[in-house]
Amino acid sequence: MDFIRPFFEGKNRGLQILFLLLFVVVGTIVFSGLGSLIAYGIYHTHNLYDASNPAAYILITQGFTSVGMFLAPALMFAYSQDRKLLQYNDANRKPNYMLVNVTLLLSVVILPIVALLSQWNQSIELPASLRWLTELEKQNEAIMQMLTARHTYGALVANILVLALIPAVCEEFMFRGTIQKFLTEWWQKPHLAIWLTAFVFSAIHLQFSGFVPRLLLGVYLGYLFFWSRSLWLPVIAHFLHNALSLMVEFSFQSRGIYIDEIKFTDVHGAVPLVISCTLVTFVSLLFMWRTQKELYSGDKRD
């Protein structure tokens, strides 16, 4: 069957974007419907609040929606490029072990920085035209509180699977492996592609209170992908960030402490901690940049 040409061969960039949007719409409808059908089969209701386990109901539907909205369209797009699922998005390449080790360190170090940025972002008031986002965020926060209120290790494992692992894989295949890769090839301006992809990555979550830290996290993930030439490095970083955040929240809530009610700057030693973490982050990123230049000195990349 090698004589069959890739679907996107000879097609212009604009048409490829339209097909990606079509893949997203179709994938979301199909997988969201499948998730709802499975949830209904288990709980015999279409209303999550009528289910015997609303949190599990949400996890089922959200997991399927993530696959349909991000992973399935990204794989369809990759296959349309070269008739292979894991080549276009660089998911067929292993990241260098030194870059992986630094990423493991950074996954812990950036948490205080993200916490401080989140506190600052939450202090910014939305303009009147965007106040509707506040209500949407409250709904999302209520759902997250429902998911994280269960203080059992089984619930923690389920949350890590659906709220950390699945989003890390699905979203990185879409944003870094598809959108960033596509824009980089189209414009030949990788840094612009990284920042624009990060902006879309943050905006699509529809959470203004976390827009800035999520934007910078997207930039960080974008450079991990750009430097490592492997999709799995940002997947690892994304998963660890989500999983560690869930574990920290689980640990605090088990002690009756709710993170949302605490200002990070009120915590003893918060400022020196952030300064130290910022320095470590800067040195680590500089090391990664120099390392990738040595590893891929033949490539035309910064």
C-alpha cells in the first residue's frame, strides 16, 4: 500500500488547518458521546449530580473528552501528513537522558514559582466584557473541589490518571506535537511558534485566574519539545507538574488545610524559596540550552 500518498501531500497549509479543526470537532463529538454513554451505562443517568459517584462520572467523561478533543485529532493529523502516527509529532524519538534528569528537577523547582504567579494573576480583575469567565471558572473550581475532596489513595490514583497523565499525553500531542510543529514548519520561526502555541494552550482552558502561569508553562513545554526533538520530554514535564500539584493538594487537604484559602506570600520563607527556585530554574534552562546545542550542533536551531 506504499503507493497510496499521504492525504495532506500537495495540500496548502490553510486547508490542513481546516482539516485539523474538523478532526477536533468530530473527535470531540464521538469520544464525548462515548464517554457519556459509558457513564450512563454505569450510573443510569445523564446528570452527574444524580449519579451514585459524581466524581467518577466526571472522570469518565472528562477522560474520553480529552482523548477526543486532543489526542485523536493529533494522531489523525500526523497520519495525514506521512501515513505514520508517531513520526510527524516526534513521538518516535527518545529524549536525551540528561535533559530528562534536568526536567525531573525542574518539575519540583517550578512549583513555588507557579504558585506565586497564580496568586498575582488572581489579583487582576477582569474587564466587564469578560466577566462571564468568572462564572465559568467558579463552575470549574466546584468540579475540581468535588474531585479533590475525596481523601483516599484510590481517589488520588484516579485523579492522577485522568487529571495528570491523560491530559499530559493528549494535550502535548495536540499543542506541541501538532500545532507548534506545524507552525514552526510553516513560518520557520520556532520561537514565535512556541509562544503562540503557549498562548492558545492557556487560552483554551478558559481560566483567566491561571492564564499567565499556564502561558509560561506552555512556553516551558514548548522549549522542551524544541530542544529535545522528542515529544516525550514535554509529556513527562506536563505529567509531573500536574501529578505533583495534585499530590501537594492531597497532602494539605488530608491535614485540613485548603490551598485555595492560603496566600503563598503569607507562608513563612516563601520569598527566599521563590528566589532560590528562580535561580535554579534559570541555571537549569541554561544548561539544557547549552546541552541541546552540543547534542544537535548540526541542526540550524538556537
